[in-house]
Amino acid sequence: MARETPAGDLRLANLTKKFGAFTAVDDLSLTIPQGSFFALLGASGCGKTTTLRMIAGLEEPTSGQVLLADRDIARLRPYKRPVNTVFQSYALFPHLDIFENVAFGLRRRGIRSVDQQVRQMLSLVQLDGYERRRPAQLSGGQQQRVALARALINHPQVLLLDEPLGALDLKLRRQMQIELKRIQTEVGITFVHVTHDQEEAMTMADTVAVMNAGRIEQLGAPAEIYEFPATAFVANFLGQSNLIAGEVAGGNGGEILVTAHGGRFSVPAARARSNQGPVHLGVRPEKLHLAGTAAQVPAGCQYLDGTVSDASYVGVSTQYLLRTGWGTEVSVFAANSGAQQRFVPGDRAVAYWDPRHSFLLGRRTGEDDRTSPVLDEPVGASS
Ligand SMILES: Nc1ncnc2c1ncn2[C@@H]1O[C@H](COP(=O)(O)OP(=O)(O)OP(=O)(O)O)[C@@H](O)[C@H]1O
Ligand SMILES: [Mg+2]
């Protein structure tokens, strides 16, 4: 039985899936350490589900390997793989009660005394006492937990989760994120979680892989990729960034000097993905601060001046747009801590930042500033 396979890392090696002429997953190579919580994050259609389906055995790769503990499982039948999947639609058996839903995997393997294991699982997902209910008598979050218990009772080496929280409302979703993380820590099974919600990925995962058009753009710990994105796509998919088009004008010890729109800026060399030619100077909106005049900018900081073109109060913060002299708007998030000066549209202001919070990315010639779109949702929340 699958459970005897030696434990180990899950490795995708040059995994590719083509549907006709269209490449859905493009030469994907990555290693997911045993016992880690891994999130695959990307926009709709980028190939997340297709990747999971290949790991689960529901889709045959066009080429490449799926290795578990160095054993190629890509050609094993789905049920032979030490892998279970929880889908967005929980797909519980409506005619069976909760106990029997959870017991299903054990019964199918011919195991007769299931009582203790089922109760253990229900307790893990905090559904003690719900044994005799039917799925229709549970809330979305409870059904989701039953689906989780039903998968975990098989002791898979890898649990695949495809947007399992997609059907839940925001509050419940946040609760379940914390819950899922607790359960993962408790059972120590490798979780591969697919989502298009960046905050969800960052909340839960040890490692986040940002996927774009069938490829991984960047992979790392949440704080690592948020603080130092590798590409413009990542800078704006994982949170938001102001990306100012400039040119490298030279180096000065540990600093890289950049000219942009007539201004001169510096970025620590350690925060540069490129040190020559056209670049994007990146600063995240929450790393920008507003002041009335340049005289108020703290020593060591750099700044841009402009006119406030929008001020949106969103409770925890106020989100400003500052229109610069060259016409680009930069986005500034100011925490509503009560300590800051307020600005209204039409005010002249400067946006300043500590260069250690900026980053430098390579830029294709002709590519202009890339400022975050005007927000349609508050920071710290998502759909
Ligand atoms: N059976 C199929 N035949 C043809 N094209 C497919 C098939 N399955 C998926 N695709 C295409 O492959 C691409 C990746 O699909 P996939 O379902 O992996 O995306 P996803 O990242 O999971 O998106 P979402 O967030 O919307 O679920 C899409 O463009 C999709 O239309
Ligand atoms: Mg999908």
C-alpha cells in the first residue's frame, strides 16, 4: 500500500502540460520539502489546478516527472499515489452522515474498526458531536472541515488543496486559514495549497511560489518575496508596488545610482536585481510617507514631490495618490494611527522613503512607470 513508500520531498521536474498547442504548465521544476506548507499562488488560468491534477494523477503530464522521495509517481494510478486532494467543492456524500463521510477511505480499504480514527479526525477539525448529521445540515466552513478530515484520515504523504476556502465568506475564510495552518502543524503532512488570494498564501505558507502563465516567477518565504520581489509581476501581484522607470547612472560603493524623470536616487546594491541599463525603482505604498515640504523629510531618506490627487479613507489606513511632476501617480498608504498629518486632494506634498526599503528591477526598454492601480479593496483584506 502507498503508505509504505519512504517519506520524502515532493519534486516536480520539468513538468509540462500542453492542451493542443496551448501550454498550460511550462517546464515546471520545484522541490517541496516534506512536511512543509507550500502555496501555489497565481491569477486565474495560470495553471495551478493543472499542476495539482498532475500531482494527483488526474491529468497526465505531456512531459516531465512527479517525484516523491525520488520515486517517479507520474505514471501511477491516482489511487496508488500517497496523495489526497481537497477541492473547492467539498464533494461530500450527501446521503452519508459525517461519521461515514470521514470513515469512507478506511472502509474502502477494508478496515473494519474505524471508530477511534474517525473520532480522532473529527476532534482534529473540531467537529466532535457532529457525527450523525448530514452534510446539508452543516455550514460551509464545517463541510470544508469534514472534507479535510476525510482526506487526512488516509494519512497521505501529500495533501493537495485546490482553493478549498473559495466558497467561504471573508471572516470564515480568515478563521479557516488559521485553522488549516494549525492542523498542518499538528499532522506534519506536506500541504500544497492552491489559491489566487495573495494574503491567504502569505498567511499560511512556509513557501509561496508565484505562478504566471504556466511558470514560476518567484519562490520563497512570504516576507522574502514580498520585501524583495524578483519581477514587476511579483511586485504587483503580491501586494502593490510603485515602479518608477529609470536608468542606472553608476555605482558608489554599496549603492546603485539611478536617474529617473530628472531626479537622482540610490538603492542599496543588495536590493538590486539589475545594476545596469533601464530599471524600475520600486517602493511599496506602505513604505512611502507623506510630508508637507522637503524640509520635513528625515535625513537619509529620498523623496518625490507632487500634488495629492486622491485621498481614500479605508479605516486602518488612508490611501493617497500623489501626482508627480512628470504625471505619474504614486500610491502612498498612511496608517491611521492618529499621529499623521492629513492631506486632501490639491495639497502639495512630498512622498519620501528610506532607500533600504526600495528595490531595483530590470526593465525592458520602452516600458514606463508601473504604478499600482487605484485600489478597489482595502489593504489587509481581499475577496
Ligand atoms: N482540459 C483542458 N483542455 C484545454 N485547456 C485546458 C484544460 N484544462 C485547463 N485548460 C486551460 O489551461 C489553463 C490553466 O488552467 P488551470 O485550471 O490550471 O488554471 P488555474 O490556475 O487553476 O485557474 P483558476 O484560478 O481559474 O482555477 C487555462 O487557460 C485553461 O483554460
Ligand atoms: Mg484552478
